[in-house]
Amino acid sequence: MDFAKLPAPLQAKLAKVGISRPFDLVLHLPMRYEDETHLYAIADAPLGAGVLIEGEVLSCEVNYKPRKQLVARVKDASGSVMVRLLNFYPSQAQQLAVGKRVRLYGEIRRGYFGPEMVHPKIRVGGEVSLQEALSPIYPTTAGLSQNQLATLIAKALKAEPLPDTLPQALLDEISLPDFASSVKLLHTPTPDIPQILLTARTHPAWQRLKFDELLAQQLSLRLARAVRRERTAPKIAPAGRLAAQLIGSLPFGLTNAQKRVLLEINRDLAQPHPMQRLLQGDVGAGKTIVAAVAACHAIEAGFQVAMLAPTEILAEQHYQKLSQWLAPLGVKVIWLAGSLKTREKREALAAAADGSGQLLVGTHAIFQASVELKNLGLAIVDEQHRFGVAQRLALREKGGSPHQLMMSATPIPRTLAMSFYADLDVSVIDELPPGRTPIVTKLISDARRDEIIERIAAKVLEGRQVYWVCPLIEESETLQLQTAVDTHAQLSEELEGGQFGKICVGLLHGRMKADEKAATMAAFSRNEIQVLVATTVIEVGVDVPNASLMVIEHAERMGLSQLHQLRGRVGRGAHASLCILLYTGPLGDTAKARLKVIYEHTDGFEIARQDLQIRGPGELAGVKQSGVPMLRFADLEADADLLEVARETAEQILAHNPQLAQPHLDRWLPGREALLKV
């Protein structure tokens, strides 16, 4: 079929459901099926399942109480059923005119006046023959009917060649059917196939399609990795004196996990192709010092290092900490953010361009065209999932092909790492530094707010400090969440005078000017502010060991990763720490599931695994921004075994039959196989 000859409005609607070429129609698989292959007598039709019945219309009228609706009664030799249409057109009233013979498809339920069907599919006049196959129901969009889709898909199945991209020997080895019969079966399954195998996507035909999709993704990632390994990067093999000075100046020693990860990074830096390593570590695992040691190696070898963070408050925390560590060792650390004054920015840009700025720390401002780097050897990206693929590409282009170290405190479950980060080398800091105290988590209804105020006052009297986290800055009419500004005013009134003595309450949110935020954080660090009311700008990077209590308002509206990150702002010192999750009832099922997970677990990897089950991979770990194609059919948790086979098969194909890769990618990722994560 000639896709280009379809009307432009139809092409636009098809594009909305991911169809832009004839073969996309072949791969546009049903989300469920209707069984119109068997005609039931009304009295024998099972309740609560889709059934096809046929009968004569005995009565039909429009009722106006309790709301306008079309009500008809249809009878066959065995009994009758009420048909109810809550929204209807005049044409439907004509279809159900008294005396007409109709076929109805839908669920029969028990109603107040006996068995009833609500909004069934209606066909006038008993058809001579029944359907021979189950009727597919496709994902669609407004203005694109099931009939239109089914017609186009049927044409594509006839016109498009469906050769197998995989050899029969390979299919036999992994016990999968051929592609053509699989895709045809899924579009028009016969009634003898149990529907549960189709809806649960466990039928061998579904397994074949899911495997092909996973294989295409694995091939794409491995080819991307191979392309990157062909680039040249500076070989960094310094004497290690600067790194040794840094480690020797620290008031703490490195954990075994940090030492192991540094060995992996050092091996990468010594290679002539760009390091592409993801450094994972739970909240508080000590990723920043590992990044600082890696930076020392590059700086000692004569290269510049850029360190990026997604928010200015986090970037400034890094700048202060790195300056504290490295400036005494003679390293020039420069700061670049959008809020810099003109003269400061000019000086920072000049230092970056002439190479005297050895370590450049900043936000996405580093991506700007005005920023020139003399000899970038290493780029460190913190919270890497918050940066889109285009931004990371822009950074790479600033320095040719520098080594890249990407850090994430959002642990990535193994199946997600295998699927979406298979082109990266992954290092994991799986050990917390000694001296960290476990954090106790409590779920408390906001109806008990007064008790929380007393708990805060008691903590402050002990000399400790408190975070109070609010989700929004301004009042939202739709969410009706209490704002940080209002909460600050309320807590100030409750805590700054009267029975609790003098307690200073500060405010921090993303719309404050940079110098105001810096001043507030500095005052909190010095314990001049005892209670800090903040939005989620404190989610990452903020390090105040004396803060041992956190209250998170409207915790039910936050994601698991965010809750885990926020909770990690306490428990950073030697004091027993508590995180109180305030929630507003009633709770939905998803909110209940999230709060149960965060209450029961402190292990970031287990939280991430359960988050994957609750939310799916699209939202987790920034996969949508990664530049890697999303999965349509496979499920990472349910199809973990299939993913493992696809991973091994991709390696075999590229090692022994590389000519098989391109036809498979052309089928599944046309024009996208060169999408490289950078």
C-alpha cells in the first residue's frame, strides 16, 4: 500500500498512535479482543464477560429520570435483556426500533430490573454467518475508528512482505515461532486460542514479538557503544600524586566500595576511547568524593574537568565542597551558573577558555555556546537522568570526545540497566560510609499536625535541626496543596515565640535569587536557622549533618525516588534520624503502594525495583530523556527472562552474524538505529 497517498488528516491521526509507514500498521497490535464467533441464548450467556446475543426488540423508549437514557428490551426464545444507552444518537434509537432483529455484543450484568447490557455494540438484522476469528481492538485516537484501523492493517498484512529477520536455527534454539505466522495470529486469532494467553501476552506469538523488540533495542545499544569506542579520547594515566594528596587531607577514609569503583574508573581513563561509565550509589554513599578523585587524575594529566548538576543549588553545593577539597591543593575551581553577575561570568568564561580554570562546576549554563573549554578531558554529570540526550551531546561537542562519568543516586534495577543502559559500563557503590545512622520512617496523617509541631520543638531543644518539605510554591486550585510560603508563615507563628522559646524558621524555594538561596543554606548550615521550610530543591546534594528530622508534607503525591532522595538529607551525622511522611486521606491505590514501599524499605535498589513495578520504566530513571527507544510490547519485570535471552542473542549476532543486525533494526527502529546516548 502507498502510505503517502493516504489523506493528510488520516496520516496525522495515524502518526498520533505511532504509525508513519506501512510496516507500522503490521506492528500495531491489538490491546484486547472481542469474541463474536459464538452466539449465546440470552438465558445461557455468562454474566460479566463479553458475549454475542441476538433477538427482537420488544420495546424502546427514552427515559428522563434519573437522567436521560435510551432503554430497550430485546428478547429471544430463552429470555430477555434490558439494553441501556446513557449517551446516544438518533441513529441508535432507530437501530433499536420495536420489531427489529438485532445482534448485540457486550457484557450482561445484573440490573435493578433484571439482566441488562449497558452500551453494547449493535448490529441490525441477524447476520447469516458469525466471525471466524476474534475481533481485534486496537489502540487508537480521536477520529480514528476501529473499522478504519482494521481495514488499513488488513491491507498492510497482505501487501507488506513479512520475511524473517532471524535464521530458523536460532529460532529453534530459543523455541520461538516464525515472524509472519506470529504477527498474523495476533491480528486475527482463532477462537480456539484461550483469550488469557492473548491478553496476558504469554502466547508464543506474543513472545516472538516481544523478543524481536528487545533484540532490536539490545542491538541498537551495542552498536551505539561500538561507535563510541571508535572515537578517540585522551589517555589519562597520571602519577596519582594529586589524588593521594586529596585522599590524605580528608577527615575520613574511603570505603572498599569507593576504592573498587575508582579502580574501574582509572582503567577507563587510561584507554584511548571515551569512558562512558554510570556511577550508581544510594543516597549518601559518597559519589562526590569518587568524582573528585577522578577529576584529580584528569587535572594532574593537564586536562580540564567539567562537573554539571541539574539545579543551581546542587551545583553550588558541589562547587563549595570541591573548592574546600581542591583549592588548598592548588586546583583552580571556577563556578558558572546563569545567576552570575556580568563581570564574574566574564572572568569565569575567560578562565575556561584559556585553560587556567581546571575544574568548571555549574548547571546547564555550561552548555551555552559562549562557553569555550581549552582542553576538556573529563565531564562529570550528576543526577544524569535529569539531562536530556541533546544536552549531553552539546557538552561532548565542547571537548571533542572527553571521558564521561555519569552519577545517579536513583538506583537502577538490573532489568532496567540491562534494557536501557546496556551501552554503559556501570559501577555501583554498594556500601555506606561508617557513622551513618539508620533513618526511621513514620507515616502520619496530617490530622495529627499538632503532635508534629511538638516533636519539632523537642528536636530543636536537643540542638538538632529540621527540614519541612512542601511540594508546591504557589497555591494550585487543582491540587490544593499547602504552599511553602504559607507553611513558613504558619510554622513561624507556631515556633518562633511563646511556649517553645526562640526557634528560627527559614524558607528556601526554587524561585528565590541564587544569593538568597545561598545565604539561607549557609545560615542553616551554621544552625542560625533551626527549621528550614523548603520545596523539593533540597532533594539532592544538600548536606547538613546536624539535621536529624524531616517532615514531608503531602507525601502521597510524590514519587518513590523523590521521597527516597529527600529522606536521604537526614541521617548524615551521628544522631538518630527520623523522617515523617505526612499524608492527606483518602489515599488512592497507587499512593498507598508507594507509601508502603518507602515505609518498609531503606535500600534504594529495592525501592527502585518496586518503583519499576508501580510506575513502569518510562518514568523511572529518566529513560524518556535517554535517547533510547521505549518498549511497546515487552514488560521488563514480567519478561526479564526474555530480556536475558535477547541480550545474549544480540552479543552472538554481532560477534558471529553481524549482517543480521541491520535488517532487524530497519524493521523495528527505522531511522533510529543511530540514536546514540552520549
